[in-house]
Amino acid sequence: MSELLKYILTHEEAFRRNRLPSLYSDFTPQKKTNPDGYTVNVAAWEQALNRAAKRGYTSSRGVRVRSGSTVSAKSGTAPANRKKTDHLILRTDESLLRDLESPEWGRPVALGTVFDEAVRKNSMVPLPVYKTTAGLLQKKSQWKLIDPGVLSPWNVMSWGARQLKGFVVGSESDSAPKLQVQELVLIENLQEAADLVVKRATGTYSSKLDLIYSKESFVEDFAAILNDATELSDTDFDVLLLYLSRDSGAIAYDGRTIKFKSADESAEITQQDTTIASIKTLVSTMSKQVTSLEAKIAELTASAKTALANKNRISALSAVRSKKLAEHNLQQRFNTLMQLEEVYSKIEQAAGQVDMVQVMQASTGVLRGLHTQIGGAERVEDIVEELREEMTKVDEVGSIMNEAGPVIDEGEIDDELAAMEKSDREAREKDEAAVTERRLAELDSVKQASDEASRQARTAKDADSALADNIIDRLSNMSVEDRPMQAN
């Protein structure tokens, strides 16, 4: 069983064992007899192949194993031993049928129908058609002029072949069409990869220089955008860059330099952008060379020590000589790298200064417009002076109105205030006397209760004492005969 089929049977819920007979059969006639079942089978195959391609299981072309352990600055993952496969392209040929062949159910008979349906609804697009037809993924309105792209030679030939097949054989839904050998662009995977690329590139950039890539750095940074274990193929990147530049408009691309659009400017590539991309690529290359030379020096040092331990002086001398050459090359690369990083830092600083100057210039225009609306400092002084004059007039009017008011005797005001204070004092003293009287009454009640309790206690004590005296008297008056007889 191939890795592709094993992945589908393991991860796709629609490929349960009881569903396999239907999925591997020729379900094309169900388009008329059982439309729901037909739709479910087509969707199951399409979804399974899309997801398998996203994981790198559907590529039929030769894969390349990438060596090295360089860590990407953007992704932070090491691309060592990752294979390069198609994730956005599906090749429909004999090898795909062979990979999908089940030991129990054989090869899927209606796979050609699945691809015809996918092409019809533009979820899969033939690679030549996608490359030559702009706006293919845009939603078309119900009424519009004929798109010239629809009349491309490929579409005309496909339509003619379908009509001829219907004339000679009959309805095209009678049986599954033969699987055509072609490369199909998986639109769902393409759009997902593009969204992830744009989100990573524009989500956390610190300066506009981070939005500029050479094609080499772009391929390196976004190779594992869909799956950490595999890398996008060269064809995948060609389709991805075409989609980002032509269909989504997220980047500008001239074949060498890639520039993502920022929020405040268009992505038009200039000579400065090309130079910046070249410097960034060169810095990345030099960094890899420095890392490689450092590893080589460490390896030669270990070889020299091993040779000395084995008393092999010739091998030790050879290792030390190679180490010295590597150290010399390392120093040269390191000096060059430092110069490049300094140049890039200055360019980044200058780019920041340009942004700052542009902001200051825009701010100057805003302030100039506001000052124009104000009319300058002299107009403000005139307005303030007029405001003061009007406020003075208000005070004058108030003074005149106060003079025209009734004359009040100040002595009467003092007498009335004194009477109010006396009344308030008497009321306060009356309240205090009432509170004092209430507290004294409470104390008398408490004292009376205490005296009554003491009296009752004395009465009880006197009764107990009288009872005790009575008992003693009775005991003392008892005769000898009344006493109990003692035993002899």
C-alpha cells in the first residue's frame, strides 16, 4: 500500500471501510439516479486529494532531498532532510492511479469524473490554463460580456472534445471518462498557502525593508509554509508567486525581486528594492558560509587531536594546515559579513529617516492648514481682546443692576442672624436636656431592678435561715425514746 493511500485511509473520515466499495466504483451514473450520493463521492475524493497534496503525498515527480541544517530566520525551523514535493499541483497520470490502488478494491474507476467536476467548478484548474488566463478565480456576474480568456485554445478544444464525445458515445454521464494526463492547480491549497505567506510576511515586520525579498530568500523563508516536513516544489512557487502578484495583488514581482504591499503604499518595485533584496540575499549566503566554515574548523580540530592521539603526525599536520586555511577563509567571510550588515543597517536607518521626514512633512501640512483656519497669531490676539472687552461689559452691566436693586439695612440682617442663632441654640439645648432626662430614667429603672433583686435575695436567705433554725429546734426537743435503738 502506497503512502498516499495509507494517509487517506488513516486521516479521511469519508474513506471508512464500508464506503470504499462506493468510492472505488464507477459512480458516474449516480449523477442522474442518485445525485446526493454522486456529490458526496466527488467531494470525498476532492477533499482527500487536496489534503494529501498539502502534506506532500501526491507528488509523482522526482523528489529532491535537501541537505544542511541552516535554520530559517523567518520560520525558525531547520530544513534538514526535508523533501521537495508538489503541494499546489496535482499530476493526474498512471502513477496517481497506481498510488491509489487498493489491494481489495483495485483502482478508483471514477477518478476522471472527479477531476472533470473539479475543473468545471474551478476548484482545480489545468496548469496551462491558469498561467495564461487572468481573472479565472474571480466570481463572474450572471450578465456580462464574454471573457476573452474563455475562448482560449485550451477551453475551445476541451469543449469540442466533450461535444464530440456526447455525439459519438452518448451522454457523458453514462460512464466515467478516461483519466487525462495533466497537471491541475489545487486552488484551495494555493489560496491557503498565499494567505499564510502574506500573514507571516506582513504580520510582524519592523521596517519596510522586511517586506522586500529576492526570489531565493522568498523560496527559503516560505518553503515549509504548508507542512514542516516537506517543501514546496519549484512549480508550486511559480504558481504561488503568480497568484500573489496577479490574482490577489498582495505583492509586486518582476521575476527576481518580491515586494509585499504595506498598508500605506503600493508595491511597485524600484532599483532600490532590487539592491536591498540582493544585499539581504548576500547576507544570508555569507551567514551560511560562516556557519559552514565554523563547523569545518571544529571538525578539523577534532581530526588533528585524534591523529595526535594515534601518533599520526602527518595526518595531524594536514588537519592543522587545512584548519588554518579554513580559519583564514572564515575571517574573510566574517569581515565581509560585518561590512554587509553595517551597510544594511545604514540602509534600514535611512529608510526609517525617510519615513520620519515624510511624516513630519505631512504633519507640517496639517498644521499649516489648521493655522490657516485660525488666521494667525494676530487674529487670535484680536479675538482674545474682543473677548476681554465683552467680559468687561458683562461686569459693568452687573454692577449697574446691583446698584438699581433694593437697599437693605445691615443692622436688620445682623439682628435676624442673631435671632436665628439663638433659636438654633435653644433647640439644641432642649434636645440635649431630653437626652439627659431619658438617660437618667434608664439609670433609675436599672437601680430599681437591682434593689428588687437584692431584696428578693435577702428574703430567700432569711427563709433558708428560719428553716434551718426550725430543724435544729425540733432535733433538740426530741426525747431519748424517739431516737433509734442502738444495737447491743
